[in-house]
Amino acid sequence: MGRFNTVYNEIGNLNSSELKSIADRIFELLQQVEDSTEESFQESQIVTCRKCESSQIAKFGKDKNGKQRYRCRSCGCTFTSTSFSAFAHSHCAPDVWKKYIPLLLSRCSLEKCASECGISVRTAFLWRHKILGLLQRDQENRFMSGIVEADDMFFSVSYKGNHTKSKKFVMPREAFKRGTDNAGKLGSKACVMCAVERKGHVYGEVLGIGAANCDMLAYAFGDRLLEDTIVVADKAHSTKKYFDGTNIELVQTAAHTISKDNTSPPEIKGVYHLQNVNNLHRRFRTFMRNYNGVATKYLNNYVNLYIWLENHKKEKNIDFANELYNSIKLSGSYLRVEDIINVPPIPCVA
Ligand SMILES: [Zn+2]
């Protein structure tokens, strides 16, 4: 700091033309720093192998686009700054992805994303799911404790996207006639488990079809809840059965349904209620209205995005687009086109 103070104090003794040339020099230096930030940020991440995390790496020529390649002396793999990131194998520069992300977050149509970024609609679709699929990791290692409200919500199953070009796919049910009422048939709907920690974090994931059974609950909560957790849930049998077999305390409260004339408000047992998770459900349904009915095979990706937004919205001055860009750039892995196309029509975790 000594040198800084000297310069700072000495500047006060300069005349106006000297000050002006100092100011010009400062702007010039700032511009250089800004111009180099993008590249140096990418390159500065390369301190370990992007595959095995060994620090025994060495420069290994350039790839066909002139990008620096590295080789790991431990595992032998070669990589660039975008290997094992969402942009791996992308023909587009990271800048195009950077342009795409705000459009994704604004929930723009694939057509609009495609035309604004100069990519095809199919690429816009694949990028959407490459990015949203990776957001699943944001929920891993997010433990919950204290009072946690847990409740499932249901979405009609859509086999959209499975029919064309697939020789194997056979529609597993009769097509619904337009206008028929499928409400109330939980056994044939996709179950999205949600949990809200009173301390702030939320969780959400597609578990399968029908109400959550013990296996699904074990998948969702087995490693997620710390020992001091008190789970508040509705009076489902399987919930009681599952939590009886754990050392997590369970408080069951009546289901959250409010009758149409609003005469029976949700049951509230002091602090043990499901209002926060029900509000989350309501906000998620509103969020999903922007997408005109998504295929069940991709429903979890939209859950990922929504939960990611919820978990980051309390951070002060957060720039969501930048945050998302950096997180997929440093994702450590990527989804291949096959990983996206070949998702089973009905996801089932257990
Ligand atoms: Zn390695």
C-alpha cells in the first residue's frame, strides 16, 4: 500500500495538463484489463486437469480453433479451457453462450433465442437442456436442517418429443381426447417433490409417476436432511412409513387444500404448517405457464432452473446471467447431445 499512497498523494501536486495525461493513461490501462479479463479468466481456471484434477499438466499445442490445449501427465487426457464445461464440443464461442443465457433466463422462445444468437432452433433447444441439466448439481450437497416443509406436486404426463424419429417408442397409453378431464388421477401424473427449509434453501426434483413412495422419499431426503431436522409433511402413509425408519422427526399436518368457497383454510399447527412449500408450488406453476406444456422427460430440467433461481434470489445484487454463465463454464462436466435426446420418456429415480 506504501507505493499506492505515495502515488495517490503525489497526484495532488500535478498541474491540469499532467493530470489529464495521467487520466488518459489510467483509462488506457483499465481498457486493457477489461479486454483481457475474459481470456485470462478462462485460462486462469486451468491449474489442474479438468478430468482428474491432477496439477501435473503441461501445455500441449493448440486446437484447430487456435485455443490452447493442455495434457495431463497423470491421466493422459488432453483438454482446453472449455473441455468438461457446458461449452465443450460447441462450435460456437463462449460469447454466443453468454448472449444466449439472458434470453434463456427471460424464458424467450427457442425461435427468438435462435434468431438473436444466430444458431438453429435445434441448437437453442439442445443448449437449453445442456444448461438446465447441469443445474441439477446445484442441489447436490445442499443439506437441509431445522424445520423443513416437504410436499409433492403433480403434473400431467406429456410424451411430447418421443414420437418423431423414434423407432422404439410406443405410446404407453391411449391418447387423451381433447377436453377430457384427467384431473385427480395422481397415479398417472409426474410427481415433483419440493422442500422448503425455513432457514432459506429450497429443493425440488421429479421423482417419478404417482404419489411419492418410500424409495422415492429415500432418494429425495436420505442424504439431504441433517439430524436436527423436523420435517413437516401432509398425512400420506408412505411419508410416515419412511420417516419412522429414520431418526428424523416428522410432524404431519392436514393436506393443504382450500375449498372453493375458502371456508376451510389450511391447517396450521403453530409453526408446523406447509404454507411455504405450498407457496413454492404456486410460484412454480406460474413459472411453468411460460412454457407451453413441457415433455415429462424434460420436466426436471425446468425444476432445476426454478429451484436454482429460488436458491440464488436472496443474494444481494446478483447478476443471474453472469452467475449462470460462470457456473456452467466451471461445471466440470457437460451433457452430450445423446444424453439429452435419450432421456427416458418418464424419469424415475427409484
Ligand atoms: Zn488428469
